[in-house]
Amino acid sequence: MNLGMSIGVSGLNAAMTELDATSENIANATTPGYSSEVAQLATLAGGPTSSTGDGVEVTSVAQVTSALLSASNLQAQGALSNISSTQQVLSSIQNIFPLGQSTASTSTTTSSNTSLAGELSDFWNGWDAIAQAPSTLAPRTSIIDQAQGMATTLNEASSQLSQLSTNTSQDIATDVTQVNSLLTQAANINASIAKGASAGQTNNQLSDQMSSVINQLGALTGVTVTSQSNGTSLINIGGVNVVQGAQAATLAVTTTGSTTVSGSDEIGIVAYPPGASASTPGVAVPVSSGSIAGLLTGVNSSIPQYQNQFNGVAQALATTVNSQLEAGYNTAGSGGNLTNPATGDYYQGAPLFVPAGYVAQTDANGNPTGLPTVTASSISVNSTLVANPMELAASSVATDSANDGTNAQNLAELGTVSTGPDLAYQNLIENIGADTQTANSQLTSQTAVATQAQSALQSVTGVNQDAQLTALMSFQNDYQASAKVVSTIDATIQSLLAAV
Amino acid sequence: MTAIQSSSPILLSPSVLESSMINNLNTDQTALATVENQLSSGNAVTQPSDNPAGAANILQLQGSLTRANQYASNAANGVSWLSLGNSTVNSVLNVLQSLQSTVEGLSGNSLTGGSATITATQTAATGALNQLLNLANTTEAGGQPIFAGTGGGSAAYNADGAYLGNNTAPTRTVAPGTQVAIATTGPQIFGDSTTTAGLLGTGSGGTAVGVLQQIVNDLGTAASATTTSARTAAISQVTGADLQNLNTAITTVENAAGALGTNEQTVQSFSVQATNSATSILGELSSVQDTNVAQATTNLQLEQDAYQSALYATSQLSTDALVKYL
């Protein structure tokens, strides 16, 4: 009879623990890193005289986990952060190169464009305006203005690209600081887990904290985690162990010694083992996942690639215009000082686009030599020509041709040459458009993959409120039933006592 | 408790539901914004990633369009030069033909009418010479002499009738790689007065005596002749060889006028061609660039529906739960 009472009490205890676990689950339904808990029950074996058993016992409160789903979720979230950062960098690059189109008007046959492409079109047409009146100043002044406008556009876009590169590097540094703080937290949690383990305890709350830290790390750098026998986690980034037991490495941003396509220094991540001084060389960490990987791709590859391509546009503009000017002659109507005393011919045309701080170079006959090399950041308009636009080489004839605009006409036709800046710029627009489009669609599909992975993990380890509430009712019934057992046995004993 | 572990594949936790709802809302909102942007801007391609090849194509077409409009403007400029040239050459013809008839009328009455007729004819010839010099120095609106080729300053001929320009006619680009001459150089009409006698040479300042100056000179000889035979000889020089030279010069000017007329027609047809090509490029451009309003409006409706459904689903998320019925 007393056995029945104690079985009832064991049932009450078990139901109470189950109710506790369920309450904990419902309370933590939205806690990041939380894995739902389950009270593990087992039959309490009876003594040698008991054939019924001694009731029920709670062996442990276990966490519902899935190593496979956790790992694939971690991987998917890392990949998502990676492509998301890449996409952000590419969109930012794309924003630097607007299409600049106005709405095409159907009432007139014109369509203006405010981008570099539109400036180029107007620039080429400006040479025809010079050809229509080679000895007038106005069209020449306007072409100098247009050239300066384009140089400014090129300079500004180039400096925006540099600024983007700087900002992205700063984002990496911020992320690395955050990673270092997370690594320290992980090492501390490991230390607590190890201490508990040596005392024979498991602590679900510490595991939950660790899983939250690991998820944050995964989104930043992509980590792989190996559970150790004492319950601690071995955290590894790109083959380098960064948290082992209570020890955490420190990450830092550094230059790798390589250079990018645009000639800037490539940056990378190194790890300093715990206790190592910052002066020792760190271990290179190949980060291939997480937002840091995406940002590194941006700084080391995407931005330099477009910087390079944009420099190509500036160089194509300078080369195309300057070499045509050099083929022409400088026949300003005001002219005596512009003729070469040795030959009596007009001087060949000076370059229009030169690097900032350009010093004119001439050969023995006083003709300009060498086509200057420019970049998008250095391109500017030759100050000699700004001071006297009449010196623009509009003529193709060495002598007696004040009203010759043939060279200007030739220049006007250069908008369509295959090595010209227009095509180079169109290619750049097409490339950045295609890259951004690809990143956009990768982001969309990776978002679906990551959402799927998270749903799969959460469906196992997460808290479904409906299920928990159903379980809650069932445990409540269990508790009430066990209480009923106790009261029934009590009543039985009372009735026996009364009968005696 | 085993219920959780062995349950059907997807058991949604609030955080999964929440994040997937937010994702869906964001996706719908982005799609809606894209369509709204297309409709409000009128551009189907607002950034290169909308349509990379289309974006490059738009830039290229806009470049071609701007260029085609410039060809039209070049051609219009050429037409104005050529029509000015044409009317000037016709004036030259009128002056020469009127002098021709005056000189032709000389033979009959000059012997009897005495020096008055001769002097009047001489004055007419001198006047014609001055008129031609003015016409030869005609300038277009920008001040450039139209018969000076691409050389020279503000005039094609000096007062002595010497040519100051060069022998290259200015051109205009009227189609890709196509340049047409928009004027005739002075020597082709008036001669240069040095290597050929031409119409304008006065014989001073290093120039040869031109056709008109020769008539003036010979009439001067006739007027001042003291004997009838000398006068007759001088007059017959005017009505003979001089008139012959004048006729030849008229033929030359007529040919030049014909050539200018042909050129004007050519440039005019290039002008029409450039305008047509601008129109067709614009059509092509708008097919790549412009929003298909019917399609975008339909898409807008679809996206609005999708967004509203997503919003409704989100609003139901918190209300439809077991907890409500307990």
C-alpha cells in the first residue's frame, strides 16, 4: 500500500519536471540558440519483493539536438552572410555608375543622359561644333568645359570607389573585433563547461549560450565546430583552430603581401595563438564563408577590378583624344607664335587629357611627344589648352589652314571606335550589371537555402508552441492522475483505518 | 515529450515563422517597389543589374541618337553654306551676264555714239569688278569667307583680286565616316589671279590682269584713242577676245553653280537621312528602355495582391495559435 503512495509521488515528481521543462521551452521559444528540453523518464525498478516496480524517475533533462542539421545550418548561414556582403559591395559599386538616363521623349528625337556616357556623346559632338567654326573661340571653350566635366566625373567616381574600399576595410575590422569578442566568450563558456563536466554535471544553459555564440561566429566568418568528449567545443576557421578548450586565438586584419589588379595591397586575416605577442607573425586564416569573406572579396577583388576597368575608361579617353590631337595641328587664328620657326609649320596638337601636375614635353622641333598615361583619379585637362583653347588641334594641315576643322571632324567620329572610352564604359556597365544581377539571384537562392536549413534545424531543436501546449495539457493530466493515485491510496488507507 | 522528436518533418517554431514571414514581406515589398519605380520613372531599366545587356545597349543607342542628331545639325549647317554659296554664285552670274549683254551691245553704236557709250560701258565693267570682289568675299553667319577654302582670315580675295585662301573646300560630317564639301573654293569660280588670270585680278599687287580688268583697260584705250582706227582696234579687242574670255568665265561660273546645286541636294538628302535614322534609333531605344505600361500595371496589381496576402498572413500569425483556445 505504501508502495502505491510512493509510486504516486514519483509520478507527481516526474510530471512536475516535465511541466518545468515545458515551461522552460515556452519561455525560451524565441531565445537565440535555445534547444528545446525534454525530461528523460525511466521506470524505477522495484525491489526483489515488488513485482510492479517502484514508479518512474527522471534520469536527466536532455536537449534535443541534431549535429547534422546544426552543421548544415551553420554552413548555410555562413554562405548567406558571405553572398549578402558580396552583393552589398557590388550594389554599392553599381550605384557609383548610374545609367543617368532620362525618360526617352517621344515628341522629340532626343534623349539626354547625365552619366559619363552622355557626357562622352556631347563631347564628341562638340568637335563637330568646332569643325563648323574652327576659328571661333566659343565652341572650343565649350569643349574644354566638357572635358573638365568628364575629368571631374572620372575623378569623383574613382574617389567614391576608393572610399567604398576604405569603408569595406573598416567593416572588416569591425567584424574582426566582434569575432575576437565572440571567441573569448566561447573560450569562457568552454571553461565553465569543462569545470562542470569534471564535477559530473551537464549544463544545458551553457550549451545554449555556446550555440548562440557559434551561430554569430558562423555568420561572421564561417566556422566548423567539433564537440569534445568533455562537452567543450573546438572551433575552427578555415583549418585554423581558434578556440580550443579555454584558449582563444586573436584575429587581426593585415596585408597579405600580394597586390590586387588595381595595384592596391590585398588584405587578409591572421590569427595570433593565445598568449602570442602581436609582433610574431600570425597564422594566415583563409576565411571562405561569413560576412568577412564577402567583404574580403569586395576589397580584394570586386572593387579593384572595377577600379582597374574604370582606369581603363579614363586611359581610353586620354589615348583616343590625345593621339588624334597629336595627328593634327595647332592652327589658332591668332597664330604667329604657334608656328615652328624651323619649319614654318604649325605645331602638332598638345594632349587634352593629362595627369594632374602634367609638365608639357616637346621634341627638338617643339612638337609634343609621348602620350601621357592617366588613371581615373589623376585625369585632368591640360592647363595650356584651358588657358588658350585656340591651341586645340582642330586642323589636319600643317600650313595655312586657320579654318580647317578636319581633325576636329575626325575627333567627332571617335565615339564608336572599338578602343574608345564609350565602348569601355558600356562594357563596365554591362559587367557591373551582370555581376550585381548574379549576386542578387545568388542571394535570393541562398536566402531560401538558409531559411530551409534553419527551419529544418528549428523543427527538431526549436520550440513549437502548439506542441508544447499540447504536451503541457498532457503533463497536467499526468500530474492530476498521480495526485488522484495519492489521494485514492490515502482514501483506501483511511477507509481501512476506519474499518479497524 | 517524445511527440516532438518523432513528429512530422516540419514543426515550426515562432522564430522560423517570424523570419520566413519577414523574408516574404521583404521580397514582396522589393518586387512592388521595382514595379512602382518602373511605372513612375517610365524606365524599364533603372540600374544596370535590371538588365545588364540592355543597360549597355541603352548607352550605346543614346550615343548613336546624340550622334545622329549631330549629323542632322552638321547637314543643316552644310545646307546653309551651300545655299548661301548657290545664291552668291547666281548673283555672280547675273553680274557677268548683264556685263556680257552690255559689251555685246557695244559693237554697233560705239563707233558712232562716241566716247560716252564707251565710258558708260567702262563704268559698268568697273562696277561689275567691284561687285564680283564683294561677292567673292561673301561670309557666312560666323564670319568665315565661304570661297576661301579652309585657309585665310577674314577675306577670300584682297582688293587687287589676289586669292588669300587655300584650295581645300571645307566639309561637314553628315553620316558616319561620310564628309561632303559644303563650298567651292574661290579659284574654281573666280580664278586665283596669279597662276590663272581669272575674273578679279587688277594687274597690280602682283596679280595678273583679269578678264574684267582687261575689258576696263581696253575700253579705256578705246576712250582715249585719238584715231578712229585705234579706237576700232580697241573696241574689236573688247567685243572679240575679251568677250570670248567673258563667255568662257560665265561657263565656268555656270558649272560651279551646277556643282553647288548638286551638293546642296546631296547634303539635304543626308539631312533627311540623319533625321530618319534618329527617329528609328529612338524607336529602338524606347523598346529597350521604356516601361511596358500595360505589363507593369498588371504586375503592379499582382505584386500588391501578393504583398497584401503576405501582410494578412503575418497578421494571422499571432492570433491563430492553440493558446487562444485553452
